[in-house]
Amino acid sequence: KDSSQLLCTVTQHTSRNTIRSCCLSNTVVSVLDVLFSAGPFCNRTWDGWMCWDDSPPGTSMQMCPSYFIDFDPSETVTKICNPDGQWFHHPESKRVWSNYTLCSAHSKDKLKVNLYYLAMAGHGISIVSLIVSLVIFSYLKSLSCQRISLHKNMFISFIFNSVFTMGWLSMTSCGSQTISAINPVSCKILATLVQYTATSNYFWMLCEGIYLHTLIIVAVFVGEQQLFWYYVLGWVFPIFPAITYALARGFYFNDTCWISANSHLVYIIHGPIHAALFVNLFFLLNVIRVLITKLRKTHCAESTAYMKAVRATLILIPLLGVQYILMPWIPDIYDKQVIYIFVSVLSNFQGLLVSIILCFCNAEAQTALRRKWVQWKIAWGKTGLGETPFVSHHFNCHTTSSIVETSRATCSAEVPAEVPSHRQTETCHLMPVGQQESG
């Protein structure tokens, strides 16, 4: 790059002005030195990133600038002054050249190591949080319903993806290259399983959107949906792009352990994932449109409960899809490693985000856990003085849960004994769109 191109890469305005003023202030002094000096020497100059003083023939050295994130200030920059008093020109570009190679030679390796540990930590934490969520949903029988079954399957797909990803990263890390060299077949099988489970994650999220869309808009009868086709979409369909990807990599881009992503073959996986994200977005926005219309007319609790369920699923789309949406458009800038770290955090902590949004922050799950805690204290005689004994009453109700079926299912709930109230609660039922129009 020439000086003007190099200067443009300095993104900080103050640093750019400092460099420019430094070089301009030394121009007059450089001319006087040429007039009164003896012997050839290279004039002081600037290369777009740093200033260089007058130098005799030989190699000049400076410390790497600190205003680039991927530069190591402890390394050195070199610039060669030829015996004829001219700065060294690069043989390929034929332009004056400063050697900044050492500045970023080790920073890229450091970035890879940091991203590796970030990925391992993220997937490890995600596995723990997902297992805890599975235990909560399995233990709390009052939350058992079809949508919780979809949640559980999505949690399992994220657990599998984290396990396979951690195994694949262990085999492809810098210190484990001998493992992938000794056993390349198992390494590529792991790579295929990573792609399969990653695709499965997004198709299970699509299942969540389809389920809500069918429950609120499409269904024309009261009853439970058949989950068989959701299992096919979430577990079976992702097999086909994964196998296609594996065959294509084996025939056309068969690098070591299929580490490189610099191939258009990755769109065999990314294409279905993009499709799942956009279809899911369409379904959820359509559901929100219907629910907003209902809330304006009736303000019923059931519509509010549906809105919570849709909102939780809708939030996951940008959080889980950012690496597939943002990565192809990362600009060619020198601080883009910040973007890589940001995307890495979101992609590696996906399981944790799913657990927080669908389980830990769910009001009904929190209420059920508190109810179980009170029951446990009563069972062990640990209620404090003055506490009202907890009496269980079982009855059928239409729950307003954001994670369980509303008017389409009955649930068994436990509530403290209360004095009967004369206040009546508004009840309403969301009729499918088809029934509304026909009625």
C-alpha cells in the first residue's frame, strides 16, 4: 500500500492528524539536513502509519504502533535504507515499503487461542444451563404440555451441538493437530455432526414458530396437534443438508478435518438455516399482527399469554441468527476482531441464551418452582412462625402461561387457600382465523 492508502487505515482521527502534523513539521528540517550533510542518507518520511527520521544506509527499527488492536506494541517495525540514499522498494509493488509483518504475526495466533477458550467456556456453560432447564421442565409436571416437549427437544439439540463442537475443537486446536492427523475420519465425522446439530437447532426453533402459528391462526378445531411432523422437521430433515455437505467437502474441498470455512460449500448448511430463520420470522410476525388486533378489541388475558410466548421465541431469531446474518458482511477493517469476538460470544453461548429466555426468565416456571419450594418446606416442617399453612386445591383451569397451552388444554394447578372473591375475571377464547371469518 502507498502512503495515502495506509493513512486511511488509521481509523482514529486524532492519530491520523498526529501522524500528518509530525511529517509536515519535519519536511523543512529534512531539506536543510540534505544541504549540509555529508554522504548519502534516506530522508525522513512517513509511510502512512509511522514517521521515520533521517537514516543512514542500513535497517531502521521502531516499536509497533499501539493504536491498532491487532498489533503487538512489543514487536518491531523495520525499514531499509539502501546505500544510494533511497528507501527500499518492495519488489512486487515497486513502492516504498515498511515491514510491519512482526506486528501482527503473533496477535492472530493469540486471537485464535482466545476464541478457542471462549468457545469451550461458552459451550460448557451452555451444556450445564440446558441440563438444568431440562431437569426443571421434567420435574415440574404442572408445566407438561406439547410446547414444553418442543422446548425439551430444542434443548437436547443444543446439548448435542455443544458436545460435538467441543470434541471437534479439541481435535482441531493448535495443540491437537496430531490427533486429527492420526484419526482424520473421526474428525470429519465430528465436523458433520456439528453441522447436523447446528441445523437441527434452527429447525427446532422453526418448529416453535410453526406450532404457535398453527395454534393461534391455522387450527380449525380444539385439540392437540400431532407432534410427529415436528420431530421429522427438527431431527430428520437436517440430516439431508448435513450429508450433502459431507459429500461435497469430501469430493471438492477435502482439507484437514474440514476446518476451513473459505468455501461456498458452507452455504449447503447456511442456506437451510437462513430459510428457517426467515420463515420463522414471517410466522411470528403474522402471529403478533393477529394478537395485537385481538388485544385492541378484547384485552383478554389469553391474548397476553400468547404474546409472551411469541415474544420469547421472536427474541431468539436475532440472537441465534446473528453469526449467519452478520458474518458475510464483516468489513475489511483492522479492528474487525472485535466483531469476531462479539459474534463468537453469541454463537458459543447460544444454549445459555435459550435456557435464560425459555426457562429461567419464564414467569410460570418461576411460580411453579416457588410453589414446590413452599411444599418442600411444609413437608419438612420448616415453615416459619406466623406463616399461613399451604393448602392444595386441584381444579381445572385455563392457564395464561406463556409456555403451556391456553384454552386448548386443562392443567392441574395448586394455589393457596383464599377467601372467595366477588370480583369476576374476564375470560375469552382466541378463535382461529378461519372460524372468525366464517362466523
